[in-house]
Amino acid sequence: QSNVTVYGIIDTFVGVGKAGDAKFSGVANGVLNGPRIGFKGEEDLGNGLKAKFVLEQGFNSDDASPASSKEFHRQAWVGLEGGFGFIGLGRQYSPGYYAFRNDAVAAGALDPAAILTGGGLQVDAGSDARWDNSVNYQSKKFGGFSGQVIYSFGSTEADDKAKNPNRNTDDKVGLGLNYANGPLNVDYIYINAGDSTLGDDHKEHYLGAAYDFGGFKLVGSYQTASVDANDSDVKVYQIGGIVPVGMGNIHVAYGARNEDAQDSDSRSFTVAYTHNLSKRTIAYVGVNRTTNDDNVGLGALAKQDGKSSNALGLGIRHAF
Amino acid sequence: QSNVTVYGIIDTFVGVGKAGDAKFSGVANGVLNGPRIGFKGEEDLGNGLKAKFVLEQGFNSDDASPASSKEFHRQAWVGLEGGFGFIGLGRQYSPGYYAFRNDAVAAGALDPAAILTGGGLQVDAGSDARWDNSVNYQSKKFGGFSGQVIYSFGSTEADDKAKNPNRNTDDKVGLGLNYANGPLNVDYIYINAGDSTLGDDHKEHYLGAAYDFGGFKLVGSYQTASVDANDSDVKVYQIGGIVPVGMGNIHVAYGARNEDAQDSDSRSFTVAYTHNLSKRTIAYVGVNRTTNDDNVGLGALAKQDGKSSNALGLGIRHAF
Amino acid sequence: QSNVTVYGIIDTFVGVGKAGDAKFSGVANGVLNGPRIGFKGEEDLGNGLKAKFVLEQGFNSDDASPASSKEFHRQAWVGLEGGFGFIGLGRQYSPGYYAFRNDAVAAGALDPAAILTGGGLQVDAGSDARWDNSVNYQSKKFGGFSGQVIYSFGSTEADDKAKNPNRNTDDKVGLGLNYANGPLNVDYIYINAGDSTLGDDHKEHYLGAAYDFGGFKLVGSYQTASVDANDSDVKVYQIGGIVPVGMGNIHVAYGARNEDAQDSDSRSFTVAYTHNLSKRTIAYVGVNRTTNDDNVGLGALAKQDGKSSNALGLGIRHAF
């Protein structure tokens, strides 16, 4: 048992939402973090080499349902870390997951970046940023710079074990470059997700940055997604800030999504306050307003095409 | 890991049963407790405030199948405890769960109370006493008295996040009042389960008590369930006793169920012996006989409408 | 928590495979061991008596999916151990599981024994060697000899709890005899699996042995399977060896499968090298070639009827 650490996060809130005729009042989850329970460990192999593993399941802490039919929806990998960096095998984060570093309100239910990347974008901390059957390389840090390259052999090979090895069909490739030095963080992310729900030959680029002025942290990002089909390109940008106040923080974020398709743009705005009851336990309250053009219905808690979605959540996040 | 306690119960038995043409011989589970594995913890936040959580899955220890499709079928909640009592969010016990306090043979496979509340009653320690998307308040104890109020926003909102907030459709509300002082325990429970499998506007009342005379514990309860439909009201009562003998206990329980509908009454009788191999491990043997009117087929292990159901189980319960 | 040990194994590899038109290139799992996570414990009850339990889930470490819809696919049992031996209840290993003791390349994806027992044989460490609703007796060791008897009441009784207690339909019975003394291990295994996917009244016999010469371990086995249908009997034999070299081992295994049915024979050959990075962590590389008659398509990673299947895997196994 000394080889395994059991850990996790529960994040549950009461919320109300309204978008046109759609209304929500109830209990939901995941404003600051997706609920999870995990098992992890590492072993020192000598000569600077380490074996590491993570098995991490996601679930909904409002109704106790699993995040998907997987045993470990969030992560399931084993790898070796050494002077060369880290190489891992299994279900792992694509670089798209790390977009949350340049985000003012984490990557959850009330986050403009998470809301505006809905409908198929994959550079976001959501489910699509976890890639099955992947080989993942993460470099060491050189003068603040580090990089990640990941290749996913797709999910179909897990079923028939005899898949067509055509990358554009279901394989995915991702590249992440990070610069983190003192108050500054910059991320460039590229993924090619093959044929996705968004369309064939799905590609995304992302550039995001965060700067901590001390007493105020400014964040922002710009990302694009394109597929083979005409009129389907998407652009999302967001900016935000975090201001420490007493035992908590005020978070403000604004973002916009523009599609090539007509009447399909959205804008989203969030203000939240997080109160640190301890390092592990945070109480929070947040509001989001997302406005939509006629052909799109993004938002939180309640959604309807062409309608503004308004949501308020009040909850608690506990890490263990 | 010091933040998490891993715990659980396995309860498996070999049994034989017969009801008319239906026969059972094999391995089953859950005479004394439903098998479970859980993760729990608490954090002291200072000023008398604590954060607490429980994530608890139920499963069948006979064939290793999960109790339902949920990740944590039994409980999944996070909450705060302080001078005000406890408030929690998630999948939590309704007051109906605690009916087992006034029960002579726990709330398992051979228990008259569990058998007779079959077919849709929810004031019982079974699955229906766990409510999703709930806000739960539990008071402190005042002179032996304590109370619980719980509101469940229903399971549909977890699917579409845009449910009709009509309480009678899928929301539930529950109220529990407990008096526990020295040898005496009394519980009053009320629930309104909305539209259930039993019928629309499903309501139940329960009154139960237990008194420990020292060397003999007497228990009993009376409960009613009603729905909108005529002729569907149900009344269940049970009485029982627990007598310590040597390293074990003899448990005796008798109960009856009366429905407004014709020829739908049942009676159930159980005698069991539990032998304490340790505080954590109990060997047991028990027999149940349930008799049924023509239109109902309650019982344990083997069931058939209008037939008596006889069952015998011999097993082991281990807590870890 | 001191009552529970959390443990497991992850075994993931990158591989390529080809059989006729079928090709595989990607990430897969389970060359040395099936990935698993488990919870186990034991309690001393005094007088030489112990309560023991294991709850162990299997999963695919390549894509994080569960091995089946069970909560604990591999094992879920509680039992008592004492001077009489061990008796357990639940989902437990049939004697067929222990065939891996006489196997040169464990019982995984590249193992001739595992490949050649594909298509329904159950004396093999795979899924079918785990029996639900079983009563299992394991004797103590007497002068090197020990025995196991297991009876499984089938999976249907778990559904309707009123099954027909006809052993040939879904009940199973197994017998295992083991002699382990110094360098020699011998296993005889018999199972009657009732009506299986292979056919009605499915019976198997197995005889296997291993001898450690010091610096070279020789293993081999011979097994037969028969069902009621004509022309469906199957015979499988395999021999192999393990040679320690430096910090690792070279494993060689060859096996053949002969069916009564025409043009349905296969032969399989594997060479593997395992490198011990530590006691818990092993890096490995292995190749398998399986040749098939016209009507059968066994193999690893890529399979096609009548074609040779060639596979190479390079991976890591980490136990925690």
C-alpha cells in the first residue's frame, strides 16, 4: 500500500439556469475541477530512472454516475522518467488539456473557455483531451522551455485489433510547447484529431499566456479549429483575470467564439469568487452569461439555440 | 493517502430456496449488509468546521457485478459539518435508509422488513433510499433529538440539465426525526418520492422503535405508502427481537404487509443466528418463510405469485 | 485503512502485427500480466483461523476500458483459512487459472498457450478461468501435494435467483491437483464447464509440469477439451524454457493445437526477453508467429483465417 496513493477531488454545487424556455434548478458538479478518484505511484529504479503510473477515474459527484463507460476515464498510464524526459503508454492527456493554465476560472461548468469550445473542439481540459492507446513524450525543462509530443493510435484498434493504420481516420497527433519562467507562462498547442465529430481532418492551433503581476494575474488565449468541410472553421478567444482578496480570489473571464457558418457566434462572460476554507477545500459562487446567435445554443446548466444562457452556481470543492 | 480511508464489507452466503415451482440453490449475497467498498475522509477546517466526504460503491459479492451502473451506487457526497449540523451535496441517504435501526435482522436478503417493502416502497435500507442530486441537512443532537431534511432534484436533470422543475414529477423530499437516548431509539420518517414505480405522488410514513432491555432488544415498526391511484395503499408492520447468546446473537422477526388491492397480502418470518468470529467477521445462518396471497410473490431467493417462499442461508460477513 | 492493501499491475506495450490483409500497429496491453487493481486483506481470528478477502478488477491499460461489465472482473471473494485449508465464496479462480505455472511466457497476449486455447478453452489464465457464485476449497500442502475443488452455481442464478439447478446447463465443477517440491512443479486439472460457447457438456483435462535445473527452467503441458458434438475435440500441447541472462530472462515457447475438425490446426512460437528494471518493474520485448490451417485464425494483434499471424511487442510491466 505504501506504493499507492489514493487521491481525488469532489466538486458539487447547487445551481439555477435559464435559456429561453429551458430552465434548470438543482445539483450539478464540476465548476472548479472535474470530480475524480485516482491511484498513483512512482518507483525509483536507480540511475535517475523512475517508473510512474496514474489510474484516474472521473465521475459526476451530483448523481454518482461515471464520466463514461471507462474504468479510468481521465487517465490510465505507465511510464518511465529519466534524464531524457518522460515517456508514457496508455490513456493520457493530449496537450489540449493544459489550456487551463491560461484560464481564469479553471475549466469547468461555468468557464467561458470550456463553454465556447463546446460542440467538438478538443483543445480544452474536457473529455476529448484524453487520448487512448497513446505514446506520449514529455521533455525536461530547458531554460523555461519544455515540450510534449503525443501520438494516439485511436480507439478502433482497441476493438478489432486489426485497424487500418490510416492516421486521418482515427489516429491523432499532438504537440505542446510551454514556456514557464517566473511570472510568465506561454503555451502553444497543435493537434490533428483525424476524423472527429467536428469533421474530417480536424486540426486545431492554440496560443495562450498568463502573467502574474502580483496581486493580479492576467490570462488570455486564442485558438482556431478547422476541418475539411467549408464554412466550418471556428475561432475562440478569451481573456480573464484573477485578483486575490482576503482568503479568496475574484475571477473574471470573457470569451467569444466565431464560426465561418452564418449566425453561429457566441460570447460568454463569468464572474466567480472562490473562498479558501483550506488548501484542500474551497467554497465558491459564480455566474455565467452566454449569448448565442440563432443557430447555436452554448451555455451552462440550461441551453437553447439562439437564446442567452444564464447560470448561477454555489458549491464546494474538496480535494483528498 | 492519509486523507483517505478505504473500507468495505463483503457478505456472501450459500443458500437454498423454494417457492412453488421456483427453486434456488447457489451462492448469493447480502444477508447482514449489502457488499460495498468505499473511500472516505474528513478535514478539520478550524473554528469547529469540518469538510467530509464519502464515495461508496455497492456490488454483488456472489458474482462481482456492480449494484447498478453508477460509479458509487451507495453514496457520493461532500459536505460541511459545524455547530449548525451537517449539510451535504450529492447522492445521499434519504431518511428511509435509517429504518434498519428498528430492525432485528439488519436489512438484507432474509429480512422481513426488506422483503415486505419490496415492489416499490422506499422507506427501507435498499437502493431506493439513496437519492441523487440531493441537498441534505442533518441537525446536531438536542437532548436525544435530531432531525434530517433532504431534497433531491431528481435524476432527469442529470441527463438533460434542463428539466422541468416540477417537484411531483421527479423531485423528492424527505424528513427524518430521531430520538436516541440510553436504551431507547425512536424514528419517524416521511418521504414524498414524486412519481415512482409504485405510482404518482408517492408518499410514505414510518414509525419505528427499539428498546434494549439488556440481554434482550425489542424492535418494531409500522409504515404506510400511498399513491394517487385507488386501491394501491400499502401498510407494513414488523416486530422482532435480538437475544445475545454466548459469542453470538439470535434474531427473530415477524412482519406483515397489507395492500388495499385484493388478495395481495404477505407475511414474513425469519430466525437467524449470528456468530461473532471477531468484531469485523460474523458467520451466520438464517431461515425465512414468506407466505403470499394469490396476487403477490414476495420472498427470498425463490419467488412465485401466491406461493410460500422458503429460504435458508449460511454465510460470512467480513468488514474491512 | 490498515485493514486493506491496494495493489495492482499495469502492463502496456507498443506493437505491430500482420496476418494476411489484417494489420495492427498501436498500443495494446497484457503481455506479462493482465492489468488489474485490487483491494485485499486478512484478519487473524485466533485459534489459527483467518478471514481473507480479495476484490480485484481487470482493465485494459491501453485505453482504460474495464475488462468486462463486472465491478471486480478478476476476483471477488471472502473466505476462511485454518487447519482445514481454505474455503471461499464468490467469484474465484477455477483450477484452470493455474495452468500458467507451467508456462514459459506467462499467460498474456504473446503466449502460445493463451493463443492456442483461444476459441473457448477454459483451462488457461484468461477470463473464463474466473467462476461466479462459486464455493471453493483449497487444501493445505501435504508432502508437496495440495488440491482444489470448486463448484460454480452459474451466472443465471444471479439474474433470476430461481434457476434450474441442472449442473450441465450452467453450473461448473473443477478439480486441481498440484505437486510442488523443490525444483519440480506438476499440475493436473479437470473441469466440467457445463454448456459453454464451445458446446454442451464441455470437459477439459490438463497435465503440466515445470522443472528448474538452475540456470534453465523447462516447462510443458498437454490438455484436451471435448464437448457433446462430434468432430469438436481439441488437443493443445506446449513446451518452453526460461534462461536467466544478466538482469533478465530469455523465454522460448512452442505449442500446437489439433482439432478433430478438418483444416483447423494451429502452431504458435514465441521468443521474448524480459529485463528486470526492479522487482516491480520489467521492460520486455517479444515476438510471436502463429500459423493456421484454412479454417482457423488464431494469433496475436492481427488475425485472419488460414493466414500466419506475426506480432511484435515492446513494453513495460509495473506492479504496485
